[in-house]
Amino acid sequence: MSGEVRLKKLEKLILDGPVQSNGQCLSVETLLDILVCLYDECNNSPLRREKNILEFLDWGECTLVVLFPLLLLWSFW
């Protein structure tokens, strides 16, 4: 399977959501929650000193600055 076909299938799964894909994928909200959790865990870990983790944290910080105001947080409930 070519990379382009694989990406189209992944895109369709995510855009269709868990209801239309018979629960075979996660919702966008769940994926974003996972991203926030991973960022927090890496940021508060001794692994933070490693080069790849630092690069992820730099990318994650820029990304989460845009996404964070759009996410539903527990504090809203």
C-alpha cells in the first residue's frame, strides 16, 4: 500500500469518527487529550533532558499554545 493511500485511509478514519468507523478509531478530541497528556508527562520527567524529548516539547509547546484554548477542560465542568 502506497504512502498516499495509507494517509487517505487514516484521514478518512479520523474524519469519519468512531461512530461511522464502528469504533475502530479514536475521536479527534481523544487524540488531542492524549497529546496533552504525553506533553505533560514528558515535561515533568527526567527524560526531559534527552534531545528527542526536548524537540517534542518545543514542537508541543508551539502546537498546544494554539490548541489549548480550544480544548474542553475538566475545569469547564
